[in-house]
Amino acid sequence: MGNLKDKLAQYDAPQRAMQAGLYPYFRAIESDQDTEVIMNGKKVLMFGSNSYLGLTNHPLIKEAARKAIEKYGTGCAGSRFLNGTLDIHLELEGKLAKLVGKEEALCFSTGFQVNLGVVSALTGRKDYILLDELNHASIIEGSRLSFSKVLKFAHNDMHALERKLKNCEKDAIKLIVVDGIFSMEGDITKLPEIVRLAEKYNGTVMVDDAHSLGVIGKKGAGTASHFGLPNEVDLIMGTFSKSFASQGGFIAADKEIINYLKHNARSLIFSASMTPPSVATVLAAMEIMQKEPERIENLWKITNYALEGFKANGFNTGKSETPIIPLFIRDDIKALMLTKMLQEDGIFVNPVVAPAVPKEDSLIRYSLMATHTKEQVEISIEKITKAAKMLGILSPEFEEVTSL
């Protein structure tokens, strides 16, 4: 191994956090991903999941997976490009394209691979990729693999985006890529303004709807639908590991773009395709989402209830307007301590600390499912507030408001 092992042995940040009893990652769950999970043999309320529609343990989802395994087996043993395309892949792609209002769609084996393959393949050396500074890591990695010039603009700052666009070569391709709902902050991208600027400067717009599908838009169709702009957005990306209770991802666009990506997106061509049960569960989840619109309605009712409760108790929730609620702590150690205290008290949340965010922006990421109850939310707010006061995160003068 040469000197590699010696170099890597110097990385001991996880070990130091473990010694301090504050390591918050790779926590084992011993049950299904529901509003309540089992950890270390004890019940814990789950407020750290991306299962926005609460479908991961739905009986129809499980049955769809079983039937797919019985018919197709457990895997495809190859890439979509060669022997790994099943008829249900094509069925799913057709339904996804219809859902988001595009001509065609193309499925990848993970959402990360979608952004990796698509963003890196679309532009050339003389072109530009423009990114919101808070975009998901997969978009960043895709841009790094591109030979294009990468320009970042301040989060949701349209003046900053326009300044970047003005400095681009007029005839170059300008690919603007943004998250629909930002995964840590919980705010929604300013899509109408982005579309306006794209039209003004002859740009192309791609929206990552990983956290938007099943959450916003007509029947959960995502950000472009939410703003009534499906025709104006050129590429719509989504994942299946959140609202759709499975694994994988897709890109939807016009047929010319999809044709190009089928033959040039390396993360598609050189990766095994989505497994049969993964495809079948997405199809089942989409059907449930369409037949049970009350799930999205419940998600928003419980989201608004939680947001009001946290704000009333003195928490800074930033600009969140979605089921992703950041509770800003602004201190890495206190964020880790709060996470530990809450798990011991039966509440699972996710800490977001440096280097994922600047130290002054450390937060607790609290996320909701359509299947959460008001009682569960009240319990969580009460316990989070109590722990935050003990750590000096909240001022004592704020009274706990757990019944709105």
C-alpha cells in the first residue's frame, strides 16, 4: 500500500467523535422505515427519513416487489445498454415522462448516478454549467467530471445568477442546474425567475426533483408542475429512494436529449440496471400516489403544524416551506450533543455539521412523512425544546407550545 495507509491513518475525526460519545452516523435500525422504528431494541420516533409519503412498508409495495422477483428474479446481471433492460423499465419510463410532462424518461440505478451521468455528459469544453451553491453533492460531482466551465451562484440569488450568465460566451451552451427543494434548507428554488433568465440568455434549465416528487406539484409531479412550467424546464431529474419507497432515479426531457444520454451517460452505460423489485415498487408507489391524494394533503397539514410549533417555541427554521425543517443550532458540538440526547429520549433526527455546512450554519434536519400524527409531532417538539434549553440553544423565556 506504500504510504497510503499511513496517510489515511491520520484521519481520526470519527474516532474522536466516538470517544466523546457524539458519533451520529451509521446508526442501526432494526425495523421497517416507519414513523416509529426500533433501535437497540427500543422504540424511537423517526424524524430523519426521506419517505415523505410513508410508503416504504405499504402492503401493495411489498407485494409488487415479491411478484417482480418471482417473474424476473432478483437482478438484471447487466447494464441497460446491453442485457439489463426489462419491459417494466420501459413501462416505468413511460409513466414517469407522463407524470412530469416530458416526451421521454430514462432510468438509472441510483439518483446519484443520474446527476453524475447527465450533468457530465451534456456540455463541452467551451460551454458552461451554472450551479446554485447549495445544490446536492451529486450535481457537484457531475459538474466536476465535465470539461465545461463551472460557475456557482449564491443560493437562490437571481441577481448573482444573472451576473454569471452575462459573463458567459453568447453562443456557448449554458446549463443551469438547481435543486427543486433544497435537501437541507427545505426551501424551494425560484424557478419562474430562473426560467426567465434562461430565456433571456439562451440557457438550458435542469431541475433536481429528488425531494420534490410526491411533495409539490399537481398530484406530486414536482417543481415544474408546482409553478406551471413543465414545458419551460428542459430536464427534470428525480429519485425513487424518497417518496417512491425504492431505489434508483431518472431523467426526463425531450426525445433528442434522452437519445443522446442513452448513448453517452457513462453512469448509465457502465452500471447494472435497476433491479426488478426496485422497478416494480416504484410503479406501485406511483399508482398509490395517484389514487390516494390525501397522502400529500396529510403531509402538508402535518408540515404546517410542525413549522408553527417550532417557530412558536423559538427555533430558527430558516426559509423552510416544505416537510424538510432545519432547526439551526449554529454550533457543531451542540448539534451533535442534541442529536445524542434526543435519541436517548426516543427521537431520531439528523445532525448537519461542518464540513457539510459552515460551522455557523450547523443544524438539525427534521423531516416529516405523510403518516406522522399530530401527537408524534407534539412529542418531538416537546422533547427537542426541552433538550435545546438544557444545552442553551433556546432562551429559557420561550414556553413550550405543543398543542396548536
